[in-house]
Amino acid sequence: PLPPGTDVMADAEATARAAAEHLIEMAESAEGDRVAICLSGGSTPKRLYALLASPGFVERVPWSRIHWFFGDDRVVPWDDALSNVRMVREAFGHAAPVPSTHLSFIPSDAGAEAGARRYERMLRDFYGAERLDPNRPLFDLVLLGLGSDGHTASLFPGKPAVAERDSWVAPVPEAGMEPFVPRITLTVPALSSSRSTLFLVNGAGKREPLQRLADGEDLPVRHIRSNGRVRWFIDREAAGL
Ligand code: 6PG
């Protein structure tokens, strides 16, 4: 069985389009003048981000209200090919009218430990409190992926960051899979403080972690909750159909 809240879609393009529609819907339904969206990294969401900046979508995204955050990043310079900042910048290109003050990149110039503390400070300042209020989610939408080894954000199975319940952000000195560079990741409580959570999962390489989940294995994703719904957009290939 696939995770509860799963929609199986024809292919990767269909999951990206559905995710773009969901993002616009969540942004439009957000109360107040700020919408907080937490982006995932890796290769899967690149098409989604490019779509948001493309004709048909770019006019409908309420760019001036959205504040963009990251669920994790590799501790490398932002212009490095491994950086999620670079990935998002390339995908948005010049077409996405993102005010520069609406982009909160994970600091990468001071190492994993200091970067984690600085990013946590940025998030708390944005949220306006030192503690997460269960009735007031930090994010309107959290986007996540699933690694072929079963990690999500940079919560690698069996690593200490998975068990962190006090900090919002954790350093990950040793990644569980390549590229073996240190990471900084949001923790389970921060990722769970959301109005909506969406996992995007594409391709045959994701059959194995989905199977491990179906077999009841205690992968990090099992601990992630949402104030609203946790949904999964999975393409037929990943679903093994
Ligand atoms: C990262 C991610 C990570 C990602 C998975 C899937 O920066 O590595 O945020 O959690 O979602 O590794 O990555 P792919 O989409 O490349 O398979």
C-alpha cells in the first residue's frame, strides 16, 4: 500500500503540474499578508519550480505575498552545483518576480553548526516567537521529497537529527548518502508545523523506499505531521505501476 493521502499520477510532469496547482491554491487560501512556503531540494522539484516561473503559472502565483524557505541544504557555497539555492535560482530564472527579502537561504558560509543556529534565528524572527504554537503553523506549505535511501529533507534514517525535538534546525555533519557533504536540515517539529505538506516522488528509484514504508519501516517521514493534510503526489513509475 502507498502512504495515506497518495495520488498516483501518469508521470513526473503530471506530478509537477499538480504540485504547482496545489501551491497556488495553498498560497491563495492563506490568511494574512504573508505566505510561508518551505521548498525541498534534490532533482525532483526542479521542474515544479521552473513551471511556477513559466507562462500559465507565473501570472497566478501571488509572488508579493510568498516568503520562500528551504527544508534543507548542503553546506557548500550557494553557487555550487550541489547547492539547493543554485537549483532554485536556476529554475526560477529571471521570470519569477521574487522580492529578494522574501528568500531565506540556509546560511552556508560558517559551517553546519553555526549555519543551523543562524537559520533557526531567521525562522524564529519570521515566525515572531521562540516556540512553535500548535495552533499557528510556521509554514503554509512544506514540500518534501523521498531519497532512494529513505531520507527526507536531510533527515537520514538512523542519524541523530531525526530524533531532535527541541531545535527547529539541526546540523548534519555526515550525510547518509552522496553527495557526502555536511547538511543543515529542518527537524521533525519544524517540518510538521504546516497547513499542508506535500511529498513529490517520481521514478523507479523511489520504489524501494516506498516499499520500505509500506513494510512498516520506521523511516523519518513517518514522524512528520501537519496541521492540515499530508499528501503524496507519486508518479506511476515510482508506484511500480
Ligand atoms: C536534498 C533534499 C532531499 C531530496 C531527496 C530526493 O537536498 O537532498 O531536500 O531530501 O528531497 O534527496 O532527491 P531527488 O529528488 O534528487 O531524488
